[in-house]
Amino acid sequence: MKKLCAAALLLMFCLFLFSCADIWASSDNTNCGSSDSDGIEAPSTALSTDNRSAPDSPDSPDSPDSPDMSVAPLTVIIDAGHGFGDPGSQPALLGCDEAEVTFGAALLLQKKLTEQGIASVLLHDGKSFPSCDEICSEADSLGVDYEADKMRDDAVFSAYERSIYANIIKKRTPEARYFYISLHTNSFEDSGVSGLSADYWGGSRCSAVLGDFCTSFKKAAEDFLKKETAVWKDSWEEAFIVTKYADMPSVLIEMGYGTNPRDVADLKSEKWLSEFTSLLSRLIYDFSDSF
Ligand SMILES: [Zn+2]
């Protein structure tokens, strides 16, 4: 009888442990990008105190060894910043438009991601972009929300239109998971200022994993590219449009200053751009189960 009671107690204890494991598993940050409700949330007043004077801590998270094949594969939406009627910054030292540099880097990043086995799509091909009518029409048919007064029928593929177009791509295959990365270069009046930065919106449902990603990016850029790198967890007011309106985990990377001699030499170097995009694609691979 005592043995039976002991066995029953052991069974109950095991069942208790399993139920706890379920609770723990449901509270982690994995697959945060797969939720339809991710991303566009009302701005939180709590975030108003969180500003650019408080970069994230440099601690690096443990990242998975390899992607978990049990979750839907990740597709990276690569946004080459600017282009068409919007050249971006045009510092004399850079000698070209920001848009040229971002598009070259986007193509290289796509190549590196393909080599890593990660699917990606360029938000534009450098030659054309979807018109305002096309975006609105497909958004309406797929049920993608947008604010009509923010859509402009002009020669510019605006940051807002890019965000809505990314949401359309996501809606076309709702079972897939997406990560949005926007590439840019910076400029500043003081030519001594150099380095990279990563921005994300602190109100995103995925802000914890985005924070881990950006912190890992900072560490890798400082260790391997030997460049100072800032991480900004932005409030709604501070956040870039694409990091708060793209309804998926979204990061904006500034690859360097077009006003700093060392950064310009790097941004114009195939070797440096190759190292930078390799680093970025490896990091995306490491986080591919978490977005
Ligand atoms: Zn830019």
C-alpha cells in the first residue's frame, strides 16, 4: 500500500513539473514575429522617459547554435534606405548618394543570407517600387491597416509606404515569420564622429529579443569591425517610422558616417562591406528562431 501511495505521489509530482514547464515555455520570447498582433501598439506613456541618452547595456545574450527546424522559416525583408526621388544624405566626402551605398549593402546582405540558407526579399530592386495605388489596393484586399493620409502618390518610396508594403508581404504568407532590416548611413557636422548604430522601437512586442539582437550586433561590430557602435531603444516619438509601423521585429542599422574619413573609406570598400554583411547575416542566423 505504501508503495502504491509513493508511486501515486511520484506521478503527481511529475505532472506538476510538466505543467510548470508549459507555463515557462509559454512566457519566453520565441516566435514573437509570428503573431498578427505584434508590432503596432499604442504608444506607452512609460516609454516617454526612455530616450536616446540611455543606450542598452553591452551584455551579450546566449544565442542558439543552429535554427530550430520545428518553427516556420524566417524571411528577412531587406530595406535599402532611400532611393528614387529621395537620395538620402549626400555628404561631399562620401562622393555619392546615401541610397547608392545602402542598395549595394542590401544586395551583399541578401547574398550572405542566401549562403546561410536564410530566405530574404529586397523591399525594392533599385529600379522601381510599388505605386501608392498598388500598395493601397493590395492592403485593402488583404486587410492590412494603413492611414490613407500618410500615403503619397509621388516619386518617393516613403518610410511609411515601405512599412505598409512590408506588412503586405507578411500578410501574403501569414504562416511565415519575418524580420525587417533597414540599412542607412549617417552624417554629422563634426567629421570626427564615426561608428555604427542599431535602433529599435521599445514598444514592440519583440523589444526584448530586438534588444538582445542589437546588443549582440554592437558587441560583434566592436569586436570584429573595431568600431564604436550604439544601440538605441527608442520611444514612439523617437523611433524611426519603419521600426514602429512594420508589423514585425524591425531594426534600423546606420552603417557609418558619410562625413567621417575612416567610415567613408569603409563604406566604399567591398572588403569592409563584405565583412559587415557577413557579420550581420551570421547574427540574423543566430537569432532566426527568436524573431
Ligand atoms: Zn538614411
